[in-house]
Amino acid sequence: MDQVTALITEYADIAIGYLRRPEFLFQMGAIIVLFLPAWYLSTRIEPQLEKRVRQISGMPGLLRILAAFLRRLEWLFYLILLGATYVATGVFDWPANNYLLYSVMLLSAAWLLINVGSHAIRSRLIGKLFAIVVWSFVAASVLGVADDIATMLDNLGISFGNVRLSVLRILQAVIFISGLIWVAVTAGNFLDRRIQNVEELTPSLRVLLGKIFRILFIVLAAMVALQSLNINLTALTVLSGAVGVGIGFGLQKVVSNFISGIIILLDQSIKPGDTITLGDTFGWIRELRARFVSVVTRDGREYLIPNEDFITTQVVNWSFSDKFVRLDVPFGVSYDSNPHEVSRMAIEAAAGVDRVDAANKRPVCWMTEFGDSSLNFVLRFWIDDPQDGLTNIRGKVLLALWDTFKDNGVSIPFPHREVIMRTPVTIAD
């Protein structure tokens, strides 16, 4: 603690002595005043450049970086003006010590590059942390206090037997491990996108390979980080075993869903794009994740169903082997109708509906029974797009039957009831 106090006192005395010099006042005034014309230039030029940038399409990463650069255009002009002022002070040889201008110029350039470059990171939180950490390191290096700060942080720490943990060591470990994991995740996502474009692989195999490579990269990054920090992995075996038993009970469902997800990907019972029915949920599979399956229904709702449910319960996969689905539409006509003509008209009506696949599987119509007040039939037809809905296609076929029967004089009966009154009823005039 005494070392920290002495270091702060030393730099405070240097700063107070420097503040009293005319050279400092000139440089500080230039640093403050030059930002105003830089801001003015950015307000005039940014709208024109923004119109050109908006015309770029197909490159979202580049567009995001250019947009971040335009929002900080005043810093570019500020950096140019600072550089011109620094050159002018060197030409006129006054002030003789223009280190303040030089330092601010370097810090401004570092801030501009780091802040714009951080937008390549999709996570805003990680991007901001990256910008702050890297710029702090650059600032300490430019100001020449990096070694002093490192020594101060290294002196702050605690010891566990023969092992000593300092603040500097912890910060280095966190930054190093975070960087490696970020590189591993980025590489895994990049490889996953490439795998998804391989048409020779089945959709389930693409998802499985993508997940395997991402997990493999993260595990390798963690192992490399631990080895680089001189952490003995064999010493962690006993601890990891004890922790694993405790976590196993608490995360039983999570592990079960993870294993179920792997089984689903291996046996290819479901895959992205399949139309399924699970309980009361009917929809198409949008994505397979490590813990759940994303199912989108016809009304736009997205259900996140645990993988375990697809293993332990009955699932109707409407497109497992093929996408052909047969639908039945029962109907009845009056007894004065010709059943042969009714069957023919029903088949023609169903074949005329756009979603009915009459070319590969022609509709059929069978008379099923002599009902109480109607001749009952069942119309069977096939579709190859169940993901577009089942109720709507049944409704279209029923409307086609209605129009066809109405045009040909075929009536659809409805129940009649005859009421016999045991006691005569007198109707008053």
C-alpha cells in the first residue's frame, strides 16, 4: 500500500509542475479547441457518406463497421487536425516539448481504431469490454506507466500455500481465456455456417457436425488456456469428479435433454423443416438446439420443446419418409342422388383444388353407409405440403364440393325432427 501511495504522490508532483508551464497551456488549449472544427466537419460530411454506405448490400459485417466509423467521423478529423498541429509545432520548434500533443494524438487514434474494430464483435457487452481493456493498455503504454501499473497489480494478491494469486495474474488469465474462447466460438460458428451449405449432407448431420465442432473448439481453447497458465490438469481430476456428481443431480434434466438431442441428430427421426405433431402442438421444426427443439405453429407461435419429449413421447412426423399426407373429408347427400355421379363429382372437385396432388395420387371417393337421412361418403386425397396447414385445405375441398353439388342439383340433407303432441294444442286467434 505504501508503494501505491508513493507512486501516486510522485506522478501528482510531476503533473502539478507540468500544469504551470506555458507549453502545457498552449497544448491543452489546442487539444480542446481543435475538437470544434472536427465536429463541424463531421456534421457536414457524414450525411453525404452515409448515403453512399447505405447502397452497400450483401456485406452486413462491413456495413456494421462502416456505420460505426461514420458515427465517429469527428474523431478522424480531430486526429488529422492534431497531427497537423503536431507537425507545425515541430517546424516552428515551439513548444520544445510537445509530448502532450503527441500522446493525445496516439490515444485518439487508438480509441478510433479500437472502438470501430470492436463492432466486429456481435455481442455489444463483449465489444465494449474489449474496447475498454485494449484502450486502457494502449493508454498506459503511451503514457509510460504500464510497467509501474503492472508492478502495483502484481504486488496486490493473496497466497494459498505455495500458490500465489495476484491481481495482475488473475486479469491476465481472464483476458487470455476470454480471448481464446471467443476465437473458438467464432471459428466454430464460421465452420458451422460452411457445413450448413454442404448439400450432400442431410440436415440432421449438418446440425450434429456443427455442434460437435463448436464444442470441440471450446474444449480445446479451455485446455490450452489452462496449460498456458501452468495449471496442472491432473490436480483437477478429483475436484472435477466431486463437482460432477453434485452437478449431475442438479442438472439431470439438462443432461438428459442434451443426450436426447444427440440421439435425435444421430437417428434423424426429426430434422429442420419437418412437419410434426406432438400432443396438441402442430407445426414445422425451425431449429434443433442442444437443449430443445424450436417448433413454429401455423399461428406464428414458437414452442421450445425439450429434446427429451421427442424421445419419451409419441411424435407424429408428417414428413419423415416423404411429405405425402392423406386427408379424409366425410360428407353426405340426399337419398334421391345418384351415388355413382356423386363419387365422380367429388373426385373432380377435389382434383381441382390447387394444393391437392391429383397428378401423383388421384383422389378417391367411397360410399361408406346408408345413414338415417343421407348417403354417407368419404373423400380421400393427398397433399405434399403439410407444413402449409391441414384445416385450410380441408376447408377448400369442402367449398369445392359445395359449389359442385350446388351446380349439379345435388342436395346435402340436414336432420329433420317430427314432434307429435299427445295432448291437442289449441291456438288462440
